[in-house]
Amino acid sequence: MRRDVFQAIADPIRREIIDLLAEEKLTVNEVAEKFDVSRPAISKHLKILSECGLLKTEAKGRERHCIIIPEELSRVSKWVEQHRRLWEQKLDLFEDYLNQLKNKKDE
């Protein structure tokens, strides 16, 4: 099942994993050591990040290294930007309305 990138960032632990891996490549064990949750829980979070296309793992000997794929986050950035512009427009219209009311009151 292919998950959506928005599912990945919905969870605070997954967001923190993304932040960690943006800094450096870590093994699955190194990621798990950073959290106060079980190793299987971290593995599940890593699996979801992988299914969303945000993470890949490379086997090096017996270790699996986690590597972030930041390009997929651009979908989130575009969505946020689109909605930011929409709300800025609405707030600008509201500000204009308030200024009109103020001007009528001052007359």
C-alpha cells in the first residue's frame, strides 16, 4: 500500500525522525536509540516513511542505514504555500472591510 506524504508528517515521531535524518544518515538502531519507544514501533514509523517515499534504507553489512528523500516533502510545501496565499487574500479582504468601517465611523 502506497501511503501519502501527509500521513507521514501527521505523526510527531515521524516528523522528528525526518528532522534527525535530514542532519545525517543513521542506522535503524541509531534512530531507535533517539526515542523513548520500542524498536518495533520505530521500525513501523520507518516503514511508513518508506512507503510514503520519504525514506530509503541501504544495507551495509548487517546494518541498515536510513536515508531521507527530501524531494517528496515538496508536495507538502506546495500545499502549504497554496493555502497560505488563500488565507492572506482572505485576511487582506477582511482588513479592507475593517478599514472601510473605520473610515465610515470617522466621517
